[in-house]
Amino acid sequence: MNELQVTAEQREPLTPETESLQPSLLSETSLGSRETKDQSDCTEQARAQEIQALKDRRDQLLSEAERLHTQLRPYEAALESDEPIDPDQKRDIRNKYSDLKRVFDSRQYEAHLLDQKISRREELINCDSLMAGYVEAMTIWKADEQALNEKRQSLSIRLEQIQQQATDDMAKARQAETDAATAYAQAVAWGDTEGEKNANTDAVKAAKNLATATEHNRRQQLIITALEQELITVDRFITEAQEEHSAIERKALLLAHTVLEEKWNQAAQALLDVGGKLWASYRLIDRDQIALMNLVLPEQGENFHDWKSRDLAERSYKYTAHDVLMM
């Protein structure tokens, strides 16, 4: 205990610089948190503005396409008409139609590409809520499938029981009739009059029981058919639940793929920033850069592009010696 006290006493007191550093660190942490939130808000705002700009451009292209389509109709009608047209005039109409159609198709295609870009960016902005919806839907369909499987198992057990009971009842009734007939034949063979009467009574009773069992079996077969049909229906519902689950899972996987592509690109940009500083440091200390000359970093998503060493070289000129020292 005394050693602990001595150790505590031997500790150096906080210097004024150290004391002043603590609130400074706290304030820097708080400031960093606010800056991160502000950056996030700015990023979302920039994405929203980008989406709106893309939508405006798409609407403009579609409007132009509609105007071009209106201009195309008279030429289409003229080319489809059965009325005789001068060959030169027809060729002129066809040329004008082709020119307009080419521009029309181009506007339609550009609008389609913009639609894809808009959908991708909206998915990235709403990825959390979209994924939560997908997960919830998959959970519901999986629970439905489990409940249906339990119902199917119950139906299968009941069907098996009824089938077995129907088989056993018919076999028992037929055996009883066979036994009565055998007993009757034996009584006749041995001249047993009393036994013959009893066997005849048993045979009549067995025949009635067989008729009753046959009617009961007929009704059981109706129940069996109904249960089999119900199993077919349940199987169809199970298949539907599995297909719905798979379809939603695929949507969720596609969304995850898009988000991971974006994360890859963001990580690549961060790596390129570090690489640019590293390249700048080589230049500043007069050393040749060799290891990064073969860099090939593929961009994911809607752009088919690779980041290479020249991108690092270009970035390196943005950094001064002070920037490199800040690491």
C-alpha cells in the first residue's frame, strides 16, 4: 500500500501545457464530430442536387424525343402510304426520316442511361431504408414458408394415418369374411350342423361388416383425395414463398453490390490520395518511383475506368512539402 502511495507521489504533476491540452483535445473531438456531420450533410445535399440535375437533363431529352417523334410521323405516313411517290422525292423523305430517327434514338438512349444513373444514386441515398425493407420482407416470407412447412408436415402425417387405417380396416373385414367362409366349409365337410349354422351367421355378419367397411373406405378415399389436393395447394404456396424470398433476396444482393461498389470506389479514392502523397514524397526527396509504376486499380459501377500510376503522378503535384509532412 505504501509503495502505491510513493509511486503516486513520484508522478510528475501536469504541466500547464498538458492541462491546457486536455480541453483542447475534447474541443477538437467535438469539432471533428461536427465537421463529420457537416460533411455528411454536404455530401447528401450534393447528391440530391446531382440527382435533380440528372432528372432535369433526362426530362429535357425526353421532351426533345417527343418533339422529334411528332416530326417523324408525317415521314412515316408518307413512306407507308400506298400512293405512288416520285423516286427522288421518296429518297429525300427516307433520308430526312433516317436523320430524324437517328437523333430520336440517340435522345431516347441518352435518357435511358440517365435513368440508370438516377436509379443508382437514389438507391445509394436510400440504401439503409431499402435494405431494411428487403430484410423485413424476407423475414416475413421465410416465416410464411416455415408455417406452411409445419402445416404440410401435419397434413402428411394425418394423410398417412388415414391411408393406413383405411387399408387396415379393409384387410380386417376381408379376412373376417374369409375366415367365416372357411369355417362354414369345414362345418359342411364334417357334417357339423350346429357349426354350419354358426358359420353361416358369422359369414352373413362378415359380409355386412365388409359392406360397411367398403362404404367407410369409399368415404375415407374422398378424404384422402381432399388431403392430397390440400397438400398440392400447400406445396404451391411453399414454392411461391420461396420464389418471393429469392426474388427479394436478389434485389437485396443487387443493392448490396451497388453499395459495395461505391465503398470500393471511395476506398480507392482514399488510397489514391495516400498514393499521391507518397509519390510527392519520392519527388521531394529526389528518388525514382518504381514500385507504383504498375498500379492498376479498377473503378467499379457505372464507369469502365482504371486508375493507374499517372493518376498518382497527377495527384502528387497537389501536395507541398508541408502536406507530405502532415501525412
